[in-house]
Amino acid sequence: MPALFLASASPRRRELLTQIGVPFTQLSVSIDETPLGAELPDVYVQRLAREKALAGLARVEDESACVLGADTTVVLDQRILGKPIDKADALAMLQALSGREHQVMTAVALASKSGCTVQLVTSRVRFRTIEPHEAEAYWASGEPHDKAGSYAIQGWGAVFVSAVEGSYSAVVGLPLCETAQMLGVYGVEYWTKSSV
């Protein structure tokens, strides 16, 4: 079985891969996550996942290894809502998401010496109305600071979520159904003892 490397420092992606019993080694990679010009959100998120996987592959010496890269972005009215730059930015994002439905796009890329496969999963998330004092308190919790769209569905931000259509694990950061299918094609097993 080829060795699998996860090109991400995200504890959420590590936990998700562990959840389905995939043995892997975590790699930290650094890429420029700035959107290009008029880059569409779906193109952007797939490009980042691919760049992360390929950056990880460049650091691995094992010729038979596979590297998994992923990226998640929150999209409202075709606008990418990245990680907030400060409190005002986070509060503005939460206000924009309040009482509305948005998309969460997660792309997964699996790279090996033979090439790179990318799959995009889009889910819909609906927020209830967020009161200004709730947004302030949520920012003060520290959770939104490094999260796309300024919230974490798997954390305290779940209280704002009234509905999810699509893959919950993709909204968290890694669509497990699609990831397992991709790993199977590359000969990487799941439902086995995980090592991180």
C-alpha cells in the first residue's frame, strides 16, 4: 500500500482522516492563498488543493507515496469569504451570512508521481439570524480568527447553522465519502489502524 501524506496542518483534517481509519503522516506546507484576479471560487479552491498536494509531493522522497491536499472556502453571492483579517472583518462576514444561505466549497487533491486528481464538493449551509451581541461574543471566543467565513461548524459556530445540504464533513474541511473513493483508486486503504 502506498504511504499517504496529508499536506495540511489542520487539526480538523487530521481528525477526519483518523475517523475513517486512514494511516498517514502529516506534512506542513505553505502556499500563497491569494485569489487570482477574477478567479471564480470553484476554480480558486481546486487550485489551492492541487498546489498544496503538489507542494507536499515535492517534499516526499518515497516514489510510491501519495499526498492529499485540501482547501475549503465559504462563498456568498459568488464572493470568497476567507479567513478574517481582524475583528471588523469577521463581524462583517457574520452579518453578511446572518439569516442567509451560503455555499461551502471543499476541493480535495491527491497527488502522486503519476499525476494529480482533484475533486470538488459543494454544500449549502443556512444560518439563522445572528444578533450583533452574539457575533461579538463569538469573536471574543477566539474560534472565528482562523476560519474561512469566520465560523466553525464543528465548534461553537454550530449554533448559527439551521440547515446543511450536502456533506457535513466537507463543510468541516474534508469530504470523507469522496476522499475515501479517491484513496481507494490510488490503493490507499481506510478502515485500518490510523497512525499520525
